[in-house]
Amino acid sequence: MPTAEYAGNVVELNEEGFLVDSSEWTPEVATGLAEEAGLGPLTDKHWTVLTFCREDAAQQGQPPGLRRISKLSGVNMKELYQLFPKGPGKLAAKIAGLPKPQGCI
């Protein structure tokens, strides 16, 4: 499997660019993944979503889907699409260091 280095952190990625081991995630890794995805600097709203995704996944045992993020994170659906264009559920999970959510193509 490929590896990548973000701010001195070497992580293993799967073929779609998701972390193989979510315990390797750090904010610096998130910043690197976001840059690779073409997102500008991560804003407070981005971090709100990423933090929610990580905390919810720890509680639920799987990454949250888009509707759950929108309903419970305090960031509405329109904002999610602005923050994470082209598939916000999948992109938020990737940057949060989580596996691809079930139901995402």
C-alpha cells in the first residue's frame, strides 16, 4: 500500500487515499490530505465537521453519513457542500482519517 508524508508524519493509505490506520491521524495529516484534495486552508467550520466526524465515529463504530453530519454537527447541508465539494461525506471522512462511509461510491 502507498505511503504519504505530512509534516513529518508517514502514514499508510489505501488505493482511494484513505488512511489505513485512523490512529495515525493528526491535525497535520488532515491539513495535508485537505491540500491534496484541493481545499484551501481549513477553517473553523471545517474543523467543526472533522471533529464531529471523529467523535461520532468513535462512539458509533463507523464514520457518520452526510445526513447525520448535517443534522448533528451544527453545519447545514448547503455549508457542507461548500466546505467539502464533490462528495462532502466521503471527503470529510477522508480528511478526518476515517474509512469511507458506508453508502458512498
